[in-house]
Amino acid sequence: MTLSRANTHTCHWPGCKRVVPPNMWGCKAHWFALPKVLRDRIWATYVPGQEITKTPSPAYIEAACAVQTWIVGAGGVVR
């Protein structure tokens, strides 16, 4: 993956610095640490190209917030 420093996209798991493709929520380890229902919600609300336009839908933002809430509740620990 070739990305300039200004265009790098990292995993959305708090504290993770792994670089991932812009259309991906996070690194493999953290993605699969999420409950499937949350992964499905992220995919269901993702609109192709939102990472380019920087305009995620309100539903995607709600899903992403639900994921962050779950992570905090889980203590940020990969299970």
C-alpha cells in the first residue's frame, strides 16, 4: 500500500497505529475483535467512496460511535 504520510489511515481502535487501507475500519486483529453484529453494522452503513469524499453517512457515524462505545466498555482489550 502506497500512501503519503498526509493520506495515511490507521486502525480506529484506540491506540492502534497500524496503517490500513482508507476504506477499511481497522486492522485485522481489531476488526475481528469486534462482535459480528457491530462489524455487520459498519459494513451495512458504509457507502463506497466515503473515505474519498470524507462524508460518511449519519448512519455510519452512529455505527462507528457504537463500536467505540463497545471498545470502551470492553476495556479496550482484544479478546
